[in-house]
Amino acid sequence: MPSLPEAFPAERREITGRAGRLSYYVAGEGSPLLLLHSINAAGSAYEVRPVFMHTQTRHRVYAVDLPGFGFSDRSDRTYDIRLFVDAVHDMLDLIEAETGSRAIDVMALSLSSEFLARAATERQEGLRSLTFVTPTGFETGSSKRRGPEGSTRQVPFLYETLNVPLWSKGAFRLLTTRPSIRFFLEKTFGSKDIDDGLFKYAYETTHQDGARHAPYAFVSGCLFANDIRRIYEKLTLPIFLAHGTRGDFQDFSEVDWLRAQPNWTVKPFKTGAMVYFEQPEAFLASFEEFLASSKA
């Protein structure tokens, strides 16, 4: 197994809370900003690296390895929505304690937007704004995701099947070969022009002890909330939704209902899902403008 390098040239710390042991990076001074990476087979804090490196000149910025990823606890345990929402709460509690601020801005990528949205409905205070980058829950048919509270899109018996000892490790090794990782990143970027640093880190992070546990929960569907549209509709904070128009995650056909909501700002970019890797200047200018307006 290759040793895992740190995702940023920044101080890395660890805490233990409701979600177990979490590793996070911190740098900069200013108003606090928390960054959440996406959930996939190769997720890690590296996925928010361009934003972390830029915003530390103006913010006290934090980037966490979510449960089962990076340097955080990857043990064989239950990986469900509650665990990831608790991880968001753990980080927000830590930031409040360290900075004394109850005005925290948070950015989440893809599926982690669902966890952030749910955490925001559970906290009465402490958040100033939310940014969702290519979030899940706005694709064709997502209006049906108004199911019973706490319901998920889990495929019956898939998680148990993936975890059969006879093939559990072998299947994950096939999923995380260099060609496989490149294939999925090209689908994410909607282009063969992927970020080389992200590709290299994705391979390294998937070849650590326990790397398969959280991804198998993701593949089984149990981390996708079947009531997420109800959650999004409850949000009253200022929200910036940025999304790509290329690749496998370009479908935002059910985003129009947001345009009538005064607290939502929707902006498409001609990129793949990770907007800020391809158009860092354009994204960061819009992001900083949104953060400034949220402070007013």
C-alpha cells in the first residue's frame, strides 16, 4: 500500500466526536469557512484543494476528511446518513469553539450537500451561508424524493452482497485500479482532461486499510436520502448553487423551482462536476462575491 500524503500544505489535526475520529486541515485567518468533499470510491479532502488554497488568504478555512476517507477513521462500522451529518455537526462545533463565531460559511461538493442541508435544518444557529457545488437531488425525477423522513435509496441486499468476505476486497481492488479511477474521473469531468494531482491522490487514498467500507455504503444507495427535496425546501439561509453542464452529473433539470426562492442563487458553469478545478478564477470570484453578500 502506498503511504498517503497530506492533501494540502497545511496543519492537519484530529478530533473525536459523534462521528468518531475525524482528520481535518486548517489554515488562514478571517471568517470561518468549512469545506466538505464528495462521497465516492476515492473521496478525500483533496477534492476541495483549489478552494482551500485560495480562500486561506481571506478566511480561517477548514477541510475535513469525512468518515471512511483520507486520514479519518476507516474502520468496519455502519456508514449511514446519520454518521455523515454528525461529522458536519462535529466540525461546526469545533469551529465555533475555536473561533467563537456563530457565523460559519460552508461549501459542500456533490452528495455531501445532502448531509450539509440536513445538518443546517437541525441547527438553530451557527451558520451564515451554504454553498452546494454540483449537489445531488436536482436531476430528472428528483421531485419524487419527498419520501418518508429518514428514508433512503438503498438497493436491498446490495451492501451485504458487496461485503461477502470471499470477494469484498477483490471487487474493490478492481474498482480502484488506475484505469478504473481515470475512467470515473473522466465521466466526472466530462472530459479526458482531468486533474493529474487529483487522479494520483485518488489512487493513493483508495489503497489504504479499510478504504472500501464507506464506498460500499455509497454504492449501495444507503447514503442517498429519499426525503432530500423536503430538506432542501426547508432551508432559509443564503445558498449558492454552482453546477457543471458537462459529464455524468450535468442533469439539473429540476432546479427551476429554486429560481423563485429569494435565498437561492443558481449559477451554471461550462465544466464538469468539480467546477473549481476547471474554472478556478470564475468560480472563486462568484463564490467570494456570494460570501461577501451573505455578510451584509
